[in-house]
Amino acid sequence: MRILNRSATFALAVVAASVSSTAWADNASPVGLWRNIDDATGKPRALIRISESNGALQGRVEKVFLAPNESPICTKCEGALKNAPVLGLIILSGLKKDGAEYTGGRILDPDDGNFYSSKIRLMDGGKKLEVRGYIGVSLLGRSQIWQRQD
């Protein structure tokens, strides 16, 4: 009887843990610190802090991992961002929750200085973030998978 009670208690604990982790995944938020992984090289490029203000997300570069030939400034950016330091730059903005995704935003690629339409979605229970930048329609773009750091 005692063994049966332990087994039942253990089974209940496993069920409770799986339910709570599923609930956490459903309520996960992209707010936090993310490691940006270059989709071409597979190497880390930056740490980006995503925050929320008035229902919209934005992402600011907190740390950069530069190759020896890369510049720490946005030389190809235009206007007020011309020659701005990449460190501290807001590269994601205007993303709003739309079902399981956040859409309607913009992303800046400091390598080419261009802004693209953007959408993001959480993956793997909130441990990964698919970030898509595109022109016009989502099919014409590229995606990166970012890894949660906090």
C-alpha cells in the first residue's frame, strides 16, 4: 500500500509538472535577452534585449560579437542612424501580438542598413525565437533562430 501511495504521488507530481510547463510555454513571452545567431555562418552575432511598451515589442542590441573585419558602427544606415554605434541600436520595433505570432514590426539589418517588415514567433516552449525579416510578403525574406539567454 505504501509503495502504491508513493507511485501515485510521483505520477501526480509528473502530471502537475508537465501541465505547468505546458501552461508556461503557452504564456511564454519574447520579452528578455536573446542571442542572435547568423543564419549564414551559424555563429553568434549579438545579444538583443526585447522589451514591451504599450503593447508593442522592441529589441535593442546589448552586446555585439564582431569578426575582425566588421565595424561596430552602422556605416550603411541612412539618416539619423548613419554611423550610429550598433551597440544600443534598436533593431526590432512595432511588433504586436497576433495569435501565436508577433507581427506588423520592422527589423533593421545593420549589415546593409535596410529596414524590413518583420514578424516573430516563439518556439521550443519559449527557449527559441524565430525572427523573420521580409520585403512585401513573408515568403520573400529570411529567418533566424535566436536563443533565449536569461
